[in-house]
Amino acid sequence: MSSVLPAAVADSNPYRVLIVEDDRSQAMFAEAILRGAGMQAEVVAIPERMMEALERFVPDLVLMDLHMPGTSGTTLTTQIREHTQFSHTPVVFLTGDQDPERELEVLDKGGDDFILKPVRPRHLIAAVQNRIRRARALNESLQTHSMPDRHPVTGLHTRHALMQVLATQLGHRSTGGGALLLELGNPSALRNRYGYAALDGLFNAAGTHLGSLLEHHAIAARLSDNAFLVVVRDLGRGALEGFARRLRDGIGYHDFLVDGEPMRLRCTIGYASFEHAFADTGAVLAATEDATREAHALPAGVAGFVPPELTASDNLIDELRAALAPNGEGLYLAFQPVVAVAGGDEAQFQVLVRMHGTDGSVRKAGDFLAAAQAAGLLAQLDRWVMERALALLQQRRAESRPVRLFVSQTPRTLGQDGFAGWLQQALERAGVDGPSLVIDIRQEDAVVHTVLLQQFCEQLVPVGVQFCLSQFRSTEDGNQLLQMLPLGYLRLSSEFARQPLPPALQDEMRTAIERAHRLGLQVIGQAVEDPQAAAALWVAGIDFIQGNLVQRPEQALDFDFQSAAL
């Protein structure tokens, strides 16, 4: 039997497919099939992130799931069709819904094809290739002269173009200037009231109006649903405050129309001066997010970034610096099992970093993280941990003893220029499957650096890396993160393992677990020290237990998951 080489393999301009699918296994299946056929594929697990991915990835075709939490594929297709740049981009639905009326509805809403699950790989490849060939032929005849660095609706710069300008500007700090992060309104409340399409139209209108407010020395781009970044040149730190207030008033006192109703958007702005000598664009974005978080608590809604004044003993910093040096000693990893309450033999561990003190003591991460941050060593420490975790995953795979590791990282490290690319390459070099790595992020950090994390997650989700939100409490900010980040796991705050648990915390815990399960997340109960705490968490419906009741952190990965009984 002869086989035909897919056209996308030999094409110097490979086909590009955006997969919009909240089911991780389905997304990875489609991605693997298309990549195997020589195409470039990217996954969007969160529907709200689809438009950003479209603008950045510019696919030839969108492979769309029909049913997703909080929205539908037809609603998202309407958004695509309303975007000038993607009005002719093919949208192919992949669904298990066999209702013939649904197929007609999909085609009526702008879909181009309807493929039923389960689908054979060759059928999927053929359907995608045929649609892209026809779309490219059409695009050649309808070729426009629009600027690639501009959003076709708002006229603002694309995010990629703005980040390039920002990187260039960081090399010319003597001219002054800075970055401002604008957050508009409450996207969750607006989405619930008006829906996705109206919300996207509202923020596109806000972007257009923002562009009209900018002076010649400033440019802007939309970063997420309600967040815009402005880069300004030739302004000193003092002038940035006045510029931020003018933008705040220009947005806040303007009437926008939503479904024919006038609306005003509260504008909160955090700004950072380039005088702080940021190392890269990720550090700038992190600083503006810090400032914006502070601005939310201020009546004026405007705040400037002030570098934290951290103190740590010189001896502790010296010890840490020596441990991180090439051939340094003192740092090591410890591991605590994360055990399924329903049983199973899948090996998975939380990775914990420890340091031997010169006095013979053992220091936990909490004892020296502040020193690492004060000395500018936090990113180096994060990478030290990640490198050793990847080496361990590689070793276990070679031994046919796969393991999943939960590895804590700070958003400032994840947002560093090039870190996402480095991690992708490191996974590929080590031959490590993405799903065997779970990046653990504390809720407290994620709330402050949401935009930074969203951009990082976009790059790592396609290779299968998973994410866990740690130390979770069911606050308004925390619940919004569940919707905004492509999470696979949720680790509850250690407060829920206290016994006896106050009634208010019991209710909060049950609500948090139920919400997580509705979103398809698996829940970990941590810091479990006694059977009473384990029983309470089990009754509440958690999926995994972690704590000294199961096993204390150890340097060896020799826990018997198959025989574990809780």
C-alpha cells in the first residue's frame, strides 16, 4: 500500500492550525496528529484566550470544539467572523454531538466543516489540509495591504510588536520613559451580563479610544480581555504619573455602547519607570502588575512601581550564592508523594528545595526565599530546581519508571524573556513528556502577575505542560484565576487541613472543590498531618492527599503508590 506524503510536510510555509479545545486529552490527540503531518499546531484551552491566540499565531484554520465551559464553539466562531483579519479563516468543528440539526446550526453560524468524534487521523488530516489549501488560494486573490504590526480593528500595535519596541526601549534608558498597565472594568461581571461577543466588542472599542488618547511618544497593545500595555518614551518618572491620570480620565469619562446601552469603564493604572533598570520585558510587565495591584486599593486608581526593600543577612545570602555556584554544594531536592484517594499506582511527587546550613541545620525554602529575592538570585534558584527536576524526569523515563513532578516556580521567573523557550527546548532535549511536569504557582503570586502567567501558559500548554494553583482560598481573585489560567490541578490552602475545621472554612472548602471539579480540575489536599484531617478532606471530595500523614519529604523517590491506603 502506498502512502501519500501530506502536502504540509514539504511546504516551506507549513499549515498553521489553532486548536480550541478545553479537554486536554482531545487537544493533545489532535495536536499530535497534525504535527505528525508536518503542520504547526497550537492549543487554546481557555475560550477567553482564543482571540489573543488568533492575533499572535495567525492560523490558517481553527479546529473548534463545540461545547466548552461557559460558552460554545458557535459563539466563538461569531467572534472570529467579526474580526476583519480572520473573517475568511476556516473554522472546522470537532464534536461528538451527532444531532444533524446541530450540524446545520454550526454551518449557519459561520462554520466551514463538521467532523464527528472519534475521528480517524487520516480523515482529520485530509479535512484540515483541503480547507487550508482552498483558504490560501482565496487569500491570495483577496490579499490586502494591512500592516502586520497593527490590530485591524483597534489600530493598536499587536502584542508581539509592542514587546519588540519595549525590548528596544530598555536599551535606551537615558531617554527616560516607562510602561503603563491599564485594567478596565470587571471582565467576569461584564461577561456574565453581556456575553463573550459583546465583551470583546466593548474592549475593542476601548482599545480604539485608547489609541486616540495617546501622544506621539506612546504606543499601546491589548494584552488580555481587559488589560492594555502602553509604552512611552521621553518622560521622566514624575511625568508618568500625570500621563497615567490623563489616560485614566480619558477612559473613565468616556461613554461606550454595549447592546445600545451607554457604559463607563473604571480604569486602573500601574506604571513603572525605565529608570529602575529592568533586566528584560518580563521584569517590566511584572513591575506594572505589582503597581496595578496596589492601584486597585487606592481611590485614585493610579500607582507607580516602587522596588521592594528586602533585607536578609549577609551570611545567608553568601551561603545561597555559594550553593548556586558551579560545583556548589548545600542545595538539594526533597520529594513528598501526592497520593490519589481512590487508589492507583501513578507516581507523582511535590518537589521541595532544601539547603544545608553551615551550622549543620536544614533550611526549608521559606527560610531563604526572601534572601534569594533580596540578592537577585530567585530566578537562578528557580532554574536550578527546574533543571534538576527535568534531569530526574529524563532518568525515570529511561528506566521505564515514569513519574509526575509538581515543581514550584515564581511568576517573575516564568515571565523572563526566553524562559518559556528555554523550557520547551529543555523538555525536547531531555525527551520528557510535557504532562509529566506540573508547574506549581502560589495563588498569592498568581493574583499579582496574572497577565505575565497567561502569556507564559499560552506557550507551554501546547507541549502538554500542566499547571497547579497552590495555596488556594476561595476569594474573588482566586475564583477568577480558575477561569483565566489553563489549570489542571488545584492545591488547597493548608488552612483546610486544620482540625477541628471551623464551619465557615468547611463551607468554603466544599464550595472550592465543587467549583474546581466543574471546571475539570483535580484537587489536592495538602499539609495533612492526622487521620481526622484526611477524613474531612476525603468527605469533601478531594482527589489527592499530600502531607506528613502519608510520608514526610525525603530525598528518595521510593514511595509505594500501589500499596498506599488512606
